[in-house]
Amino acid sequence: MMVPPSKLFECAYGKYAVGAYNFSNLEQLVGMFRGNLGKISRNDEPEDQSASAPFIVQLIPGALEYSDPRFVRGLLEAANDAFPDAVFSVHLDHGTEEDCYACIDGGFYNSVMVDASFLPFEENIAITRRVVERAHDRGIEVEAELGQIGGQEDKITGSVRLTDPEQAAEFIDRTGCDSLAVAIGTSHGAFKFSGANGLHIDDGLVKIQAAVPSRFPLVLHGASAVPPEWVGRINAAGGAMQNAKGCNEEEYLPAARHGICKVNIDTDGRLVWFATHLEFFRDAPEKFDLRFPGKTFMENYARYIRHKNEKLGSLGQLEDVRKHL
């Protein structure tokens, strides 16, 4: 069942964060749905309520361009039919103004994220406000971004600029956005941190939460953990990912208690895909049927989604969300 993200955030606020997972192909989408329903493999029945979670399916513009937006919509419609117990939102991540309009007009999205964070404050406000007006006319919600995190996301390269709490309050008031991505120390990609650096919670997020309207949903981008286990497996199978480091998963729940309702996870899914395929072709170079590594990946990714939901605190929350709806 597709629902607006605000319905998920109403349940999550102050208690846990909803995982927002990017996808680009069938195997990612199937693994994602299975993992969020506690169904690691195709034959796992019935649904494990203690392992089920609400979630958000995310697409970046590059995923839409990878094949054709009509294929993407077909996959999402099929997933909605194949997994009737799931409760999720469909969200455009890091769209330009034009990307957002295309998705708003094309339908099938619950929300869009307009990223004008790299522009001056007033330009960011103006663009976000235009997107909000058009989206709200269609009943679609809007996530915006203020401040900027480092690293690469699709076609956008960000420098580091932490979110100013007072600007955040003004931005929300003037744009009417429904949620706000804040920069509190994360970055995109697989090389996020060095040394003991981590999230700015006490000296950043706490102040932002105090400045913005009560129970306003905040979003954490660039939050993949880049697990050493998966990086090690990649390197052992022939990859070259030295010094990769991500977010500390133990910081998810403290961030959720201070208003983070949505945590974006993209890089981790790519690492699971990369490791699974490197290992498969290393260990079975004679097998050329794409379904063999695809099946293994779906199960590996479902397990990882379940693990991630445990760290986010959303594991086992699906039944409460259903009651709320």
C-alpha cells in the first residue's frame, strides 16, 4: 500500500527513523520489499510481523534515465501488487526543478525532493516554493534541502556546509516544504568520514530541532554505513575500495530522537550488489546465467535491509503504522 511519507513520519517522530532505500533494477526492488516484510527468500511465508517495517522507495534521476521511466513505474506497480502487506512511499530523490515537475505531472509519486541546496539561500527558497505549489496542487509532498553535504550524488557534487538552525526555520516558513534534509556532518558516497568524525547531533541537530516547528520531519542524507564487512568482501574478491568509511549505525536512533524521521540509504545497497557479484564470478566463473547472482543478491540485500531497519528502530513497527492509517 502506497501512502504519503507524512503518514509514516507521524508514527516515527521521536522514536525511530524510516529507511529510504534507492533502487535501479528489479533485483534491488524485490530484495528491498522482501527485507522490509521479513521475507528473506521467495518462499518465506507467512510475513514475520516482528521483522516488518514501513519504508520509502527512492529513485534518483539517474535511475529513471537508466532505462525508461515507464519501466520503473511498471516495476513499482508490480511490487505493489506482489507485496500487498507492504506499507511504503515512492519518492524522487535529489531532483532538479524540472525533474520534480516531470514526476509530479507523471503521477505515481507520493513525494519529490527538490535539491537547490547548492544555490544561494534566496534562490533555494524561490525554486523550492515553486515546486511546493505545483506538487501540493496534485497532493504530492515535497522534501527540500538546506545546507550541503560533501561527496557525489548522481549529477550533483556537494561541498560541506552545515545547516544553520535559524535559516532552517525561515526556510520552512517561506517555502511550505513538508520535510527538510539537513547537513549535520554526513556526505554522499563510500568515503564519508576520516578518523573519529561523526554526526553533529548535540552541536547541530539538537539546535535545528529546537528552531523548526514542533514535530517537523527532518531528513538525513548520505547516511549509508559502508560496512567494513562488505568492503572487506569486495576487496577480497578483487575490488579496490581502500579507506572507505561511512556513518556509525549506532547514531541513527539518537538522531531519530531529535527529529530525523527519514534516513537515506543508497551506497550500502550498491556495496551489497558489488560484493555479491564479485564473489559469484570469482567462485563460479563457468556460470553465465544472470539469474544465479541475481537470486543471491536479492537474499543478501533482503537480509541487509532487515539489519538496517533494526538499527533505524523501524523493525517491527509496521503493524502500528497500519493501525495509525
